[in-house]
Amino acid sequence: MPADSNMKILVVDDMVTMRRIVKNILKQLGFANVEEAENGQEALQKLRADTYGFVVSDWNMPVMTGIDMLRAIRADEKLKSTPVLMVTAEAQQSNLVEAVQAGVSNYIVKPFTAETMQEKIGKIFK
Amino acid sequence: MHNQAHKLYEELGELARFVESAMAAISEVSPQIMSSTTQLPTAASHLSDLSKMTEDGALEVMRLTEMLQESHGQAVKELSAVVETLRAMDCTTLVGRLEKVTSALAQDDKHLTEIMTTLSFQDLVAQRVKKLVTILNEVQGKLMELVVVFGLQQNNRASTDSGTAGELLKQLEESKTTAMQQKVADDILAQFGFK
């Protein structure tokens, strides 16, 4: 199933610079319908209130971390099939294992390139 | 029995001398400990400022990059329309040249996207700064414990101003208050006839 360029995407990061970078790359890749959240809790509220095709999330955030948000998504009957791409500086093997066990769809280590994001999105929607 | 008591007495004496010399040593460094304790919150504040400054800088570069991406997009659209018209008129040489320009613009777009992604350094810097601030706060807590446990004398004025760290922090504080916005500087220069 190729990625639908009209689908709504949620970018979750506490850093405004990272949200803007991810949003910009997604726009370059043809995804213009992008919304933002500053932490996992805010993201869950948005996800429960609307329909999103895809989530791009950071790991380290105040209030609710990306990994806790991912677990909450996978535990939610309505949201559990939403693809979640983690974009994080947590490059330790244990973190990656934890994310995979929690049901992450793919994982990008910062700093990253637009090509990497394109490749990962392509893999998620293959 | 008498020998044992004498040995114990000697050991206690040795212990007392050790405690006394340890207390003297701690007392000797007490101004530095007090100085460090009082300077740490300022150092943490400067680190947070650093994070904010890099964020502001990155956001400004992003704003300009996005403006360029936008105008490139418009230029490519316009060029495509011109190419189509010229193609209909069978102007192959001009079409070829314009296609080269379009290709160069596409290459520039790639570079602009690279500029955007390179700015993710700011996020990595901010995360490290956050960790350093946490460490500084922990160290400050430990130093405060030391101050309370050993009852070190406070001499804030003298200690804060002493040492290289104190001097550097003082310079940073001064640079903060003497830093000037360009607009304010221009306004002042204008009052002196600069245009």
C-alpha cells in the first residue's frame, strides 16, 4: 500500500526546530497535511480526536515520552494500527529493542537526511 | 589490660588528629566550595541561554530557507509553463536551456533541504545542555549537603568573586547586560548622524 499523500500526519517533538525540520521534509516528500504536538500526551489527545494516517515522534519529551505514547497507541483499540516512526537521538541498542518491542513501525537516528526519512516511510507503507 | 588501653588511647589520638586535619583541609577549601555552590545556578542559566540562542538562530535560518524553497517552487512552475509554450512553438534550443535551469533549481532545492536537516544539530545541542544542567543541579545539591554537614562559613561576596570560574561568570554576566540589539545601536548611531 503506497503512502497516501493526502493523509494527515502528526509530528510529535518538544523541540520546535525538530518539528519544523520534519514538517519541511514531509512537505518536500509531498505530504502537506501535517499537524504538530509537543509531547506524547498532547499527541494522544489529537490522535483520539481525529484520524491520522501516520505519526512521527521523538523519544525524549516532557510530560509523556515517545515510548510511553507508542505503548498507549498500541494499547488503544482505535489507534493500534497507526504507523509510528520514531525519530530520536537515542541510538543505544537497548532503546531500539525497547521501541521494537513496543511496536514501533520504524526508527530514525538523529541527525538524519531527507533520503533516510523517505526510505523509512516507503518501507512502512510498502 | 594496661597495654590494650594504651593502644586504644593511641589509636583514638591518631583518629582525632586525622579528623582535625581533615576538618582543616575542608575548611581551607571552604571558600572555593561556597564559590562553586553559588556560581552553579548562574552557570546553569548560561547553558540554558546557549540553548535558546542556538534555537533562535536555527529558526531564523529555517525561515529564510523556507522562503527560498517557496520562491524556487514558484520559479519552477513558471519555467514549466514557459517550456510548454516554447515546446509548442518548436523552440528546441530554448527549451533545452530552460530545462537546464530547472534542473539546476532542483539541485538547489536538494541543498536547501540539506540545510534544513543539518539544523537538527540544535536539537542535539539542546538535549546535551539539558543533561549538563541536570548534572550541575545534582552537583549543587551535593555541595550544599557538604556545606550543611561541615557547617562551612559563608562569605558569599568574597567567594563569588574569586577564582577563574568566578571571573568568567562575571564576564558572561556583564556581556549579557551590555549586549545590544542592532536596532538600538542603529538608533543611537542615527542620533550621531550615521545613516
